[in-house]
Amino acid sequence: MAKSLSKIWLRGLKRLLTIQSEQARKTTRRSATRPARPATPKPSTKARPAKPAAVVRASAKREAPRVVRESRVRPRASAWTSGAWTRSFHSAPAAPGRLVNHLQYGLYLPSGHAHEAMPLVVMLHGCTQSIDEFAEGTRMNVLADRYGFAVVYPEQSKHVHSHRCWHWYDAGESAGGAEAKAIVSLVDALIAQYGFDSERVYVAGISAGAGLTALLALTYPEHFAAVALHSGPAFGEARSGIAAMDVMRRGARREPAELVDEAVDVAQYPGMPAIIFHGDADHVVAPVNADQLAVQFQRLNRIVDANGVRRAGEVREERKNGVVTRDFVRGGRRVVRLCRVQGVGHAWSGGDDAVPFHSAKGPDASALIWEFFRHQRRTGAGRVAESVATEGAAAAR
């Protein structure tokens, strides 16, 4: 959501609250000036038996709103994990207009595994989400215990955006560019502190978090071995909040591969494996964005040309249990995977539906994302695979 639109909405909300408060004060003053009336019970023609205390308590329970509910599909992730969850902040490089650039984050370290040379997964939440909700809903920490990788959850500050949205559409140094730089700085600091494997760092995000994931893939490809984008917008066209909302609702209006060529030098780009998830019932970010992202990451991996026409590799498609999966394979290696899930809206597929923006429907996105990640590695030379990295400028054209 655009920051300017958020400000307008907040100003309107504040005016509404001020009017309501003033009305409440006036009502209180009028009540205070009136003499109290003695309570006179109305006569009743029928005697009503008193309800038993147990019935009263049962009625109260039925009427009380249920604030917290358990998952319909399995226990909460917190009941399954056994590792260490730490909240802290990272002092990222100062950005223009910000005296201090503290990035809040949560770090999960699985138990029973050595931290040295451990893979690291970066998880980027969407608008209005907290990192606790994102960890709870995706259950990524459960997988971390099982497979032995660390998970870090950077958290957008409400001081930067009132709805905790990342500025994925603005690569400027005071907006999305600063946020991407802060996340890279955090990753470097964690690798230095814990000895995580710098060749196996991955980043995944949902919605605005997926948008920032794409920005990280474009601007810092040497830091990440693969990315995952869930319910994310196509990149390259939006330059403002209003334009970002247009892309979210309708997808990019221009050729997706052409937008990639404007953003990076494809011939020199080191490649970026990507897995893309999207629900076909998503009314926040139109599903066409997923198809466009698939084309864009094919272009980044030099599978299609600037017009989106396939020049290398093959496509393998599978339809099963309401999921359409397309694998874009090159040199016998799956480079881009697109998963379109029926019946899922703007929510993490196969998540804990007791947490907002997570759906019990669909395949377990977290499990499939890690299965995709674990086969990817960024070498010291900045390459992810020989089949991608050794292609020259001729293949890029």
C-alpha cells in the first residue's frame, strides 16, 4: 500500500476518533448534570425462575469472543520446535533521512545442530504482519529443526511504514534500497557471528516481502543462492505506491522480460533460481503476477529472450490435487518453479490458518520451498550452477 495513501487513511481515522471522543465527552457531561432516577422495577405478570449458575456461565462462554484459536490442521509450530528464538536489532548502514537505521529481527537456531556452516533462510513478512505471526503461520522453524538450518525474520518498523509494508517498488536509498541494504548487512553480520555457510543463504517472502525478495535478487544476487516468492507482484514497472497497487491488481502492463533488461545487464547477471507460489483466488495480488514473475526469472536465468520467447531448456508441467506446477529446466536442472494453487487467496499455502494470511489449503509451501532451496548453492565465484553461469552474452540475446 502506498505510504501517501496510508497517511491519508490515518488522518481520516484520527479525525473520526476525535469526533467520537468529543461526542462521548458531551454525553458524559449531560449525564452528570441530570439528577439520578431511583430504580423502579417494572411489574411482571409472570414469575421468571432464576437461571442456574452453570447455565449463566455457559451462556457467557458462548457469547465471549474467541480471540485465539488453534490450528485446524495440526498443533502450533511453537509446540513442535525445540530450538532457540531470539529477538534483537541490527544497526544497519545509515540511510538518507534516517539518523539511526535499526533493523529489528528474530533469529531461530535449531537444537542439535552445529551452527558452523549451517544454511540460513531469510523470511520477509507481508504488510500488517509481525515476525512472530510469520514464523507461527509458515512453520518454517519446524523444518529448521528437522533439516538443520537457521532462520532469520527481519521486521519492518512501524516508524518506517505504519502497516509494516516493505517499499519493494522503490529502490531509492531512502526507501526499498535502504531496506534491501539493511537486510544484506544483517545477513553478513550473522554469518560473521555464527559462521553460517555464506554459499547457502536463501530468501523467501510473501506479498510485499516477496516484492523486496525480488529487489534483493536483482541488486544483491551474489549474496543469495535462491529465492522464493509467495503471492508477490511482478517487478520493474512500479515506481510509486499508486503504481505498485496497479501492478498488484492487474499485473505489469509491459512485457515482463523487457522490464528485467531495463533493471539489470542480463549477460553479466549470475543467475538466480526461484520458486514462485500463488493462489488462484488471490484478490489482493492478481495471479497473473505469478506468471509474469516466472517469465522474469526465466529471463534472469537466460532461458527466454527479451521478448519472453524460450531459447533454452524445457518446460515440465504437472497437475495434481488442485495444483498446477511448471518446472523450467535447463541442462537437466530445475531453475524456476511456478506453483499455482486452486482455492487459496492472499495467504501462505499449507500454513496455520489460525494466523492471518495463512491458509490450511494447498500444499505445504514451506516444505516445498526448502526442498527447492536445499539443492542450490552460490559458489565463491558468485555462480549458482555451471549451466547458468557459463552462458555468455550471445545466449543472453
